[in-house]
Amino acid sequence: LMCLEKQDLYNKFKGRVWAVSTGSRSPPVESKYLDYLFDVEPAPPVLVVTRKEEILSINATYQLPHCMPPPDLKYEVDFWKEGTKNKTRFPATPRGQPVQIPLQPDTSGPYCLSARTIYTFGDPKYSGFSKPTCFFLGAPGANWVFLGLLLLLPLLLVIAIGHVIWRRFTDNPWFQQAKMPWALVWQIWACATEGEGCLRVRKWGWT
């Protein structure tokens, strides 16, 4: 009954339904008369959440039949910190307009949202609240700090591995540099004639 092509939607309608199987059909079952625009049971909206710096932007979306004219819908949003009973309810907002929730600089932790639909054509009708949507809010700028740490982590890892490899090379005797003397001493024996005493002379040479 949601799509009534080329019909005056201010009229009342009823539907008739059969169950059909191969070669047989059940007796018809008729609904009561329904007022297309007034006999409405609204459903909760589907929320789309976007964070912009220090503002949380909430939009409500609905699954509506293509043939239905734009309905008079509003929605209310509840916002609270998970685990607490203190909920902030924002004023009814027309469909298509966002609810802007300002965030304090120290806002962090798990928070939840829930919303209900208000059908305002005629007497207002309210849906139940949607299932809570919960998420974690960090302080503004915390995401950039976290991203920076992630980018620095590979560099720190490479430095640490390089340090370990360098220590292993320096501790290995095969790769240690030989110690060179600063001075060399040659002992030269000078003999005048065979059989006579010889004189030992030290000669210094610098590297």
C-alpha cells in the first residue's frame, strides 16, 4: 500500500491478499480501511555521523518508497557517554538538516547516539529510539599524534636493528682493527772485527 500510482492519497484504501500455490489459491483476506497519510507508524532513522574538528555532525536517513511525496519528518537525537545515564537530547530537527554537537577540548572516551523519528503530518507520531550507535572520541589532534607515532615506528625499528648489527660487528675479533704502534725500534749490531765485541745501536722510526 505504500506505492499507489495516480491515486488521491487523501482517500482511504484497503488491500486484498491471496496465497497462491500451483493449481490452487486461498480465500482472500482483506485489510481494514487505511488512511495513506495518517495511518503511519514511523520507524527510527538511520544515523550518519561525521566529525569535523570540534563538532560532531549527525544526519538522519530514511528508506522511503520512490512514489511517496516528501513526508513531514523530524528527528530527535540523544547523546551520552557510554556507561552513564545522563543523556543530552537535542531539539527536533527537520529531515535533511544536520544536528551539530559541539565537543569540548577534553572530550574523550566512548560515546553513544540514538534517535527517533517524528511524523508531523497531522497529530505528531513518534517512533521508538534507534539502537544506540557507540564510538570512541579522542581529543582533537590526538589522531595526528597517533599517526605521527605510526610513521616514526618503522624508522625507530631500523635504527634499533642497525645498532644491534653494528655492535655484533664491533664485538667480532675478525672485524676489529689491529692496533698499530706509534713508534718502532730496530736493534742494530755493529761489530768492528770478527771476534771483537759488538756494539748494539737502537734506531727509532715513527709510523
